[in-house]
Amino acid sequence: MTAIDDGKHDGAVGSGVALSNPSPNVSFRTYLADRPAPTGRSWGAEMSFDVTITLDHPVREVWPVFKDFNRWQSRFGYEYDHVLGDREDQFIYLGNRAGANDLKWQEDLRFKYIIRKVVPERLIYMDNPPAPIEDPAKNGVWEGHNVFMLFEEGPKTKIVIFIEHTWYSETMSLEELRSEAQRTLEDGVAFWRDYFIPDLIVAVESHARVSR
């Protein structure tokens, strides 16, 4: 199996780089890329997106909300077992509250993360260790890296988020791996655009009113 060069590469990181601005204070940048697997015997497909969010509040008001993903990622029952920003050098788990949503494929959701580094009011860096692809018949694994950075710009806070997931398999075709990556990319962007970011904004606004 070899990687396919479709002639559409936009640079070293990947191909099909797309930019979008769903609102004046939010922007997305996404791409897909083919990657050689660590074993050298198979190929992988990588999806990545980075998000920039600007909030009309200083970092001291944003950080207490942002560091606790349960405060703004729980609309569909997503539930972390700890506050991410308090768990440097620790494992945390993302699960789903029983009966919390209608997404049947997520009923047994349980992802493991390593919180590599936390700089209060500045940075959270966490990894997804290699895990089996949800469908056992696909005989593959995926892993991910996630970086969250906060910058104070006058009275505002800019949040820059970079998320990367890569799928590897010795039995799936490159096209199947790309399809897996593309599906997750589209779902991820939709959740951030339609749910996570709006809920983060509401939670920060509520916290700011109470804390002042």
C-alpha cells in the first residue's frame, strides 16, 4: 500500500486546507493528510482542525470556565471524570451519562486522555493514547493530540485550539482511512461550531456576571 499524491497538496502539513468564519469572533482551519504508520508497514489518514475564538472577557474570567470542559461540552451528555486544567501529568476519561442523548453509537463512549502540560490561564496540552477504531472489523487504531492556548489581548481573550487525530490500519485501504478521518473532521467541526463554542460563550458570560 502506498500513499496517493493527488496533486492538491497545499503545503507540508496536508492537502485540502479549508478556512471558514462562522461568526466574526470564530474561525476554523481544517485539512486531511496521508501519514506513514509508525511500523512502516501501513499508512494512516490524519485529520486536523484549529479553531480561533475571541471572547470579550479577560483571561482571569475565561480560564475557570474553559479549564473545566464539563461546563461547556456536556449538552449531549459528555462527561469528564476530572477538571482538565487541574490534572497535569494525570490520566482523565471522557464518558457519557446514561440516557443523556440520542447518539446511539456513543452509548459506551469512554476515551482516555493524558494531560501532558497545564499552564494556568495559558495552556492545556493533552494526548489521546492509541485506541482501537470503534468498528472492530476495521482492525485499526487511532491517536490524537490536542493543544489549547489562551492569549490576553487587552480586555479580550483569544483562544487558539489545535486538534489532530490520525487513523492507522494494515487492512483498511487508504480511501477507507480517509473516509474515517473525513467523517470525524466534519462531526468535530459541527460540534465545535454549533454546540461547544456557543455553550462556552454562554458559560463565560454567566461566570463573569457572578464573579464581578
